[in-house]
Amino acid sequence: MIKNQVDLRKLHDEKQTDLLNAVFETQENERKRLAEDLHDSVGQVLSAIKLNLHRIDKNCAGEIAEPLLADTRQLADECIVEIRNIIRNVLPPVLTDYGLLEALEGLCVKVQETTDVKVTFKKNLTGIRFKPEMELAFYRIAQELFSNAIKHSGASFIHLTLTNDSGWLVMEFKDNGKGFNMDLVNHGFGLKNLQSRVQLINGKINTYTKPHNGTITIIRVLMS
């Protein structure tokens, strides 16, 4: 009976892992499709609009039309830049081309440039690549942590580290925000998503926080 119970539990865990895998694979496929659609359709249409505006400005613009055309061109430029940013966020090419270290560094720079939060990134790894599923999981986890901190913590400083600790890949995310009571926190989709992603790569996640004392989240995964 005990053996049967153990076997059933193992089968249940395997099914849960397969389900999580399927869910996250579907999410990534949808992100890829969205990025391709934005690039192939909306991006090209905006580029065509920008070209037409340039032709109008060159050939038949008058004193009244010139300010309107200039304003419209600026709006088109801003929209093109925003779409490119969305595509990079949804499907970051730097992660595929250069790996987790470069992608995390770029993410930190982007957060600091687009928010009022000061971000630092330290690592004791150089020129190393990990399994694709591990790199993707760590990158999505970092995105989720940044999003949570910016939306809810009120932090002015975030420190991210990625280290090799005796064969464990360890990511530490620390902010100086308002923190929260772990016993009272509502485990919403964001936290569950983090836990699921860590579980999928056989990792461990620990969060340390209390009101008015910031939050530290540590993720550990065996590299081999």
C-alpha cells in the first residue's frame, strides 16, 4: 500500500510537471507569435506611414501643414520605438544570442532608464551559457520580480546578483521597499507564477521580508 501511494504520488508530480511545462511552453509560443505579428504587420504599417509623411512634407507641405506633419512624424517615431521595446520585452533576442548574463544586464539598464529606481547588477560569472530552459526561466523570474517591486514595493533601489555558489546558480533580488507580512500576503498569480517557474527547473525559492524592511528573494538551481 505504501509503495502504491508513493508511485501514485510520483505519477501525480510528473503530471503536474508536464502540465506546467505545457503551460509555459504555450506562453512562450504565444509571446513569439505576438512579437512576429507586431514586427510583420504593425511595425511595417507604421514605417510606411512614416515614409508617406516624409513624401508629403517634401512635396506639398505648406506653413499650416508643416507643424502637423512634424507632430505626426514624431508620434509615428515614438510608436515604432515603443513597438520595438515591446518585441524585445516579449522575445528578447539578446537572451537567445548572448545568454542570461547579457540579458539580465540589459534588463537592469532598461528598468533604471524607464523608472525612478536605481538598479545595480553584480555577477561572478563571465562568458558562460546555461541550458535554454534555465536561462529563459531565470530571465522571466527576474522580469516578474522587477514588475512586482516597481508596482507594489515603492522601492528606490534594487540590487540583483547572479553567482555560482559551489555548483548552484544563485540569483538574489533585493529591494529597499516597504516589504510585507508573509503571513498576510495574498499569494496572487505573480507569486504562484514565480514558484511554478522555479519548480519547473527543480530549483528552490526563498523570500525574506517584513513591513518597512524591504524584500529579498533568492532562487537556487543546480547548474549540472
